[in-house]
Amino acid sequence: MNNKIYEELGISKKVFDFGEEILKTLEDRFKKIDENAEYNQLKVLKAMQENKVSEACLLGTTGYGYNDIGREKLEAVYASVFHTEDALVRPQITCGTHALALALMSNLRPGDMLFSPVGKPYDTLEEVIGIRPSKGSLAEYGVTYSQVDLLPDGSFDFENIKKTLLENKNIKLVTIQRSKGYQTRPTLSVERIGELISFVKSVKNDVICMVDNCYGEFVETIEPSDVGADMVVGSLIKNPGGGLAPIGGYIAGTKECVENAAFRLTSPGLGKEVGASLGILTQFYQGFFLSPTVTASALKGAIFAANIYEKLGFEVCPNATEDRHDIIQAVTFGKPEGVIAFCEGVQAAAPVDSFVNPEPWDMPGYDAQVIMAAGAFVSGSSIELSADGPIKPPYSVFFQGGLTWPHAKLGILKTLQKLVDAGIVSIS
């Protein structure tokens, strides 16, 4: 690869050559990612063909949205891909946290208990649950919460999970977060999620198992719904939107769980029958169609980042050789300057707002200042090249996204260049 264009984009020859040496070691892993993407691409195509998606499905509706064939077919496509009874895929779901809150609040009632057997959930769910007091939380409506942390080696604490399930007869719903969030614990593979669900159901077979699938869609060739999850939940401005969906979220699962969510999203008595698609169905369909290959690009970027920063001596999670189960790469710098410089590099590589500097700020839903770099076509899109992290120990940054592999590659080289220029790292 001629590095002239990289030099024009601010990448020194030393940084470029360092990256090229890393890439030579990744050919076999990238080939495997492409094979998975091919399988998932064909899976999505098959679902669209079997559900007879037509040009009329792309037109959309306004007003009440009655008889929206495109909306109904899209939800059927999602149900086919995730192998579930039903799905709710709507622009009225504003983000991943909203989708998760909707799934929880619609399937829990006063007096029920929510249980997490994988430790503390992602920061923004703390206020949804009521771990941190907030208006309208589950706690305000009489829903209690319990959790069992993962063991120090990242494995499930089956003994205490069983004990909690047996001692709390009012546990109605078990929530399992697939991705790591702002933690450095391992992301859960679909196989491990299946083992956990099977164990939970063997102790209490009538419990609802919900998986927060954010950042995990199409990373593997199967999804949590293939291994027993009653609901899988995610955001359309992450993997399944393919970078084209401008908003939205999904819930795929059993008919009852999805129906409950629909009545909560709209109104009792209305459910899935209303909710105009407002002319954005083309982006929803096309984004879902492209999602497997877009996810593959993001995965390559994550693996490239892990190999670069591990070689430089930083703690990375997952490490350079581990199998991948989501698109997130964590790098721990141990000081805020490293997190900030990394984010500055990602922002400088963006197609939008590349000229601005990201700064830490008091972001709603978080207990510490957060810095976010995302010069994206869709504001806040996590499947586009982005990085973020809380400004608190151990000062880890979380990198994800890249609609194309070349852009993800540039983004990582740009982060390295910023760290080199700041004197935080040196390369020989």
C-alpha cells in the first residue's frame, strides 16, 4: 500500500509502517470474519426473499400508520433472521436504552423482581432500574432488583445464581448484557449465553430471559435467540442499522413479550397496529441488508486496534488473539490523557466534524464525565467510527465501529499518531 495518501492525512511513515507490520499477522483472522459476514449476508437476504419484500414496502406511512405493509414486513424479516415468533422494529424507539427500558417496563409488573446474573448493567440502565434514583424508574413502580457478579475470572457464579433464583420467588425477568459496557470483563459469546439461559431455566423455567444484544448482532453466525433467549434487544444506530438507519430500536422474541412491548410503546388497545414509518423504511431495510458486511469492517478495526495497543504494552480487552463476540475494543491507558488523545484521533479521522476536538462532559445517564468522539453521518451512531470512555480510573477508552475497513484502519492509525505526537507512546 502506497502511504502517500496517509501522509496527506497526517499519518507519519513510522506510524504507517508500524500498522502495516501488524496487518501482515491478521490475514487469516480477517478471512474468517469475511466468511461469517458472507453467511450472515445470505441469511438476511433469504429472510427478505422469503417474506416477499417489495418496492411497496419501502414507501412508508404517516399519521396513525394503519396497514403499513413495509413496517409489518420489516418486523417479519427481523423475526425470520433472529428466529423468533415476532419482532418490534420502530423509529419511535429512540435508542438502545429506550429499547431495553421498553422491554423491561412492558414485561415487569409491581412486585416483580428483575435479576442480572452477569453483574452490574450498563450505566444508562442504572436509572431505568432505579439503582440510581430517577423519575419513572422500575423501582418507583415497585419492581425490585438483584444481581450476582461474575467471578474474578469472568465465569458465571452458578452457585449464587441458583441460590438467588430459589430464594426470590418473585423473579420474573433475567437480564443478560452481552457486551462489556464501560467494563473490562469479557463480552459473552452466544454459546456462553446459551449455557447461562439453560441453567437459569433449569432452576426456574417460567422466567423471561432477555439479552441486551447491543454491539453483538452479526458478529457470530447465531444470535442469543437461537440459544433460548425470550427477547433480544438492540439499537438500529448500532450493528443492525448498517450505518443507514437514522434512529430506531428493535425487540425480537416471543409473541407475548413483543406484544407487551408494543402496547407499552403505543397504547393499550393499539399495540403494533399504529406507528407511522415516516418515509425511513428504505434506510431500515437497506441498513439491515448491509449490516453483516458493515459489522465485519468494524470487527477488523477492533482486532487491528487490539494488536497495535497490546504490542505497545497497554492492557486491551479483548486481547489481540481472543475470539470476538461484539465490536467493542477496550484499551486501558491508566491516565486521562491517553483516553483524550485516543478520542481526538478518532475524531480527526471522521468524515464529519473532523476539525473539532472532543472534550469530556457531564453526559445524561452517567456518573462521571464522558468523552465521546463520533464524527458521524448519523449523530451518535456507534456502528460508525467512534470512541468514548468515562474519565475515571482505570481510564479505559472504548472503540467501536467503522462502516468500511479502510476508514476503521485510518481511525486506529490516527489514534496512534495522536498518542505519539503527545509523547504518551513511542514506537521504534
